[in-house]
Amino acid sequence: MAINPIKLKPTELTRLLNSAGFGEVISERTLRRQRNRAGYTIGDTRTINLFKYAGWLTSEYLKPAKETGGYEALKEAARKRNAELAKSGQEIGDIPAVIDPERKAKAIAEFKYFCEVYFAEVFYLGWSADHLKVIDKIQKAVLSGGLFALAMPRGSGKTVLMQMACLWAALSGATEFVCLIAASGDRAKDLLENIKVWLETNELLHEDFPEVTYPIRALERITNRQKGQKHNGIATRIEWAADKLVLPTIDGSKSSGVVISCSGMKGSDIRGQNHARPDGKVVRPQLVMVDDPQTTESAWSPSQSQRREAILAGDVLGMAGPGKKISGLMACTVIRPEDMADNILDRDKHPEWQGERTKMVYTFPANEKLWATYGQIRGDSFRNDGDGSEATEFYRENRQEMDIGSIIAWDQRFNEDELSAIQHAMNLRLRDEAAFFAEYQNEPIVESQGEEMLTVEQIIAKYNGYDKLILPIGCSYITMFIDVQQKALFWMICGWEDNFSGYIIDYGTWPDQKRKFFTLRDIRNTLMAAKPNAGLEGAIYNGLEKLCTEKLGRCYRREDGIEMKIDRCLVDANWGQSTDVVYQYCRQSQYAGIILPSHGKYVGASSMPFSEYKRKKGDRVGLHWRIPNTAGKRAVRHVLIDTNYWKSFVHGRLAVAMGDPGCLSLYGRDEKQHILLAEQLTAEYRIKTIARERQVDEWKLKANRPDNHWFDCLVGASVAASIAGANLAELAIKSTAPARRIKLSDLQKMKNI
């Protein structure tokens, strides 16, 4: 396409020159700048005359040589121009005036006011009594010196409070050097980064402390600018690094040159910290903030805990230098008894730290029964893809009774879907009791590995040689337990002697899986498939009916020829979707006289044991099981089981040597036939826990979450045997049956005999 060289558009001229074969000769930006300098001598507002443009460029090229002495003079002019630009960029100009001097003065004098005014979005809930006490101690430690260690419930803001205390101390000039210390160097840098962000972005701080925030904002997060930054021609000496912040030196500022550094909990990183001020004075840390100085790994290692205590006592508290007093703040979490945090908070071991422990709950509600029901409703809701709202409604209806006796630390702390702080606390406890007592109560439950657990190999070796379904001659009772799952029913039948010697005579699933190895997840023959036209409840009812008719309706032969029937059958009613249908079947079944719904209860070290429950008239109480004298709305009685106790009991029976009283054994002569059963019997492990002066074995599912349904069945069958009358001599309990009332007429008859 032809072009007119005296009327070229800027884009056409640029393309023409750059197509000469010398690469990029000119850019549109350069051409624009040259057009502005040349004016109308090279064209009009829209076009350029190529010939006039070439002549103008030639004259511009020759002009420096004639007037200023050549190319070197041109370079010098450019250098001076760049220097002037750099100088103008280094000078930050006048510092803005303080917007509210009265607010600033009050904030400097009072730490609580400082937090409320400048960080209202962080502390949006009202203060608790514990907060006010902690704030007072923090202010005292900063202004008057001393050490203060604090353990508060997670989410109470203990770390951010201490970070703000460090910022407050720096802005008010209460200290010249603050050091932030954490378990790791990266965590310490995160603490410092938070303070940096506040100084850069908090508008109220910018209004009242412009002598600090204005020079920081002038950097625009370009760290190279810190080296030459000046105010009224004087260097601010600001430092902005990942592990160190030096506030700008501004005439009249209380915070001029204050240092805030950070370090991991290692002696080599902590030692030797100092900073030279513009006046020649060398300052060392005067205030240290220690945030969670231990890790989970170090907390469980006594040697690592001792090492960190030594670093704290020597390296950290010695940072101020010889003869200098240092102030210290520590936010910590007790992970286990006698870890570093627990020792520092102990005023007998470390009185200088003035340790303070606060709790989420100072007194738990008195009505544990209602809260246990609440926990069951909440768990059932989540298991069925719910959100727990059913439990909240239950709490709403029974709140007055459920709140009795509770003393909560922070009334305002609860979520939008909760009604009170005590409900929030109990939800946290239900989610993970061990974590709750450690992180929210600062009273970790003592855990130590229980006695050696049995292995699969040890269990499959306990076969007794009896054929399947055959009872030894000493058996007095037969019991059964059914564990209800969505896909199938797991069941087990056991024979028992009076002394609790036990024999597993049969076990399986309904429907039968017809294979040796399977898991609940890959079950093929399901309850729903066995009753295609029914819903889940109907399928469960059908399964219970078919299974019980088959097992409870038949006779079992003892080796001496005596025929026996099952004395007691318990059916798991804990699973939410099955609870009502289990009760319905137990009420309507032709075997209602021997069937009971059962509920396993997790009775931990911090829970109320069954023995302390108030017994009501008609209740039947046995060895860590209870049958309340109430049928409730479902019109059938049920049994409550302390599962932790009975799992330990069953484990103990499995550990008894063959031939000894109380031994529990498996039918058959081939150990390979019970491998799947043995895997389920070893699916859990126990932890010895201590809380509230009680020691309890608490059972937990292994991390890989294997199936444990036959383990539950064996536990339930053992409880059924206890209900039927079996007992170990050393565990025999007095009869709990009430004494028979004697009428006056009976006394008269006795008198006449």
C-alpha cells in the first residue's frame, strides 16, 4: 500500500523506521516525546512530515556539540537530572499533623484504650473479666518491668494482645528494643509481618502516629528506598527487613529509632542482638514477646522441653546485657503436663514469670444427663449430613435446666448458630475432649500408653477346638449382640460360664456376605438389596426380623447334649437413623422378653461415672451398665453401657491364658478362619487418662479407621452376659434389687407360726 511521506501517522512512521533492518529504532513513546519538543515544525496534530522530522533530528544531534561541548556534556547533564530526581524521591516532605492529640495521649497512657480504639475490628466482642485482668498485667509488665506468662483458651486473642502490646510499647516510646520470639524463625517472621501490616494499613494509627506511619507508607513497600529516605534533609534511618524493623528517626518522635526484631527459639539466633542508634548509643532488647515457644514434638520430649527452658532462662532473659533488667511477655499453650509451658506457668517452679491460666469453663453444667442426650442428638445429626440444628433446638427447649451450675469465662463467645457461650464450649468438648481440655481449659488430660495391646496373631491363636455353634459343658448363658449399620447388620453369639469364661460360637453379617474378607465400605449384599421396595428403616426392620427369627428361635447344643436358647440379646440403637426402628422392633418382636435396645456411652476420665448417677426407684444397675426404670416415649426399656470399661474388660478376657478362669476363646481348630474377626478386635487401642482425680482407659479407633463392628458386638454380648448373671469373683457386686417390703399381716402370720 502506497504511503505519503509528508503526511505519515505516528504509527505508520514508527513501523517504517523499525522496518529498516536495524531492530527497534524508535518507540511510540519516544516519538510522542519528540513531537512535543519539536512542535509544529515537523507536522500537524495528526501527521508527521518525514523530511522535516529527519532535519529536526539532525539539528538536535548537532546542537549539543556546538553549545555544550559534545557527548560527554550530554551524559553529565543526564546524570545531574537523574540525581535531582533521586534526591526529590528520597525526601518525604512534611509530616502530616496529628488528627486527634487527645485520643493519642490517652492511647499512649492506657493499653486497653489503645486496643479498643485502633483495633476495634479485632476486639469486636466485649471484654471478659479474664481479659481485663490480663490487659492490666501486660501493661504493668511493659511499663514497670517484670515477666508475665499467659495461657488462655484458643481464640481468646492472647497472641494478638501481646503483639499489640509490643506495638504499643514501641509507639509510646516505652521501650527502645522489642524482640519477638517464636518456636521457629518462620513463625517469628509472621509475628513481625502482622505489626508491619498494621503500621502500613491502619488508618487511625496513621492519623495519630504520622511520624511513624508516614515514612513507612512513603516506602511503598520498595525496600531499596529505605537507604536514602530523608526528612528535612536528615536521614530517617528506617529499616524494613524480614526479621527486623527500625522505626524512622523523626525529630520530636517518642518512637524514633525503636527496634522490633524477631527470632526463632534457638540460642544461636537469639544471642548478640544489638542496634547502634544515630546518637552512637548501642541498644539491646528491653522487651521480649515469646509466643508459643514449643512445638508438639518438643512438648512430648522431656529433653527438648528442658533445653527450651534453659534457652529461655539464659539466652532470652539475658538479651538485655549484664546488669540490665528485661521485661517479658509469653503467650503459651499447655500441650501436656510438665511440658515447657506447664512448667513456666507453675508459680512454684518459675515464680518470676507470674504465670496466669484462664479457662473457657470454670464450672461445667450440673445436668450431665441432658447434655449427654444433647451430644447424642448432635452426633446423629452430623452422621446424617445434618448441621446440628436439632441439638440446638433441644438446648433451646431445655436451656434453663441445662445451664444450671455452669460458670463460663466469656459470655459473648459463641457462634451465630449457637445460643450461648456454654453451648459453644460443650460443642467444642464434644468435638474432641482431649483437645478441649488442653487448648481451651489449659488442663490437658494425662495420656500414657496403656498395657501392651493384643495383636492379630495372638487373638487367632486362641481357638478352643470346639465346633461352630457347640457350647462347652460349663456354659450357663448364651448372649447375642447386633450392631446396626446402614448396609448390614453385624452380629455375634457367645456362650458364658458363671465365672465369665467366654466362647465365641458364631458371628457374621446379615445379609451374609458369602466371602471371608470384606469391609463395611465394600459390602455387596446390603439390607436395601434384601428388601428392594422398602426404605432404609424398613430394610433395617426386615433385617432384624429375619436375623432374630433365625438366631433367637433355634436351640444350641451343649457338649453334654443339653439344648439351650439365647438368654439375652442387645441391639445397638446408637446410630441416629436406626434408633426409632430398633425400639419399634424390640417392642413388637415375638422375642421382646429377651431383646433390649442398647446405647454405648463414652465415659471418659473427666465424665461422671455410672456409679455416681442418682439411682431412681426401679432402676437396674450392674457392672458399669444401667437399665433405667423408664420406657420413655418409645415404650420400651433400654440399657446404657460404659463402653470404655467394657472394652477394657473384653480385652482383659482375650488376654487371659487358655484354661484359666475368665478366658475368652474362639471356636474351631484353624487359626486362619478368624483373621478378619481378629483384625476388628484389634481395631482400637486404649490410652490411660487422668482427669479430675480419676484414671480411665479411653479407647480410640486407630488412625487408618478400620472396621470395629465385631469388637462392638463382643462388648455388647459381654454386657448381656453380665445382665444375665455372669460375673468374675473379684468383680462381683452386691445385689441392687430393693428389699421386699413386709406387710403387717405377714408379721402377724409369722408370729402365729
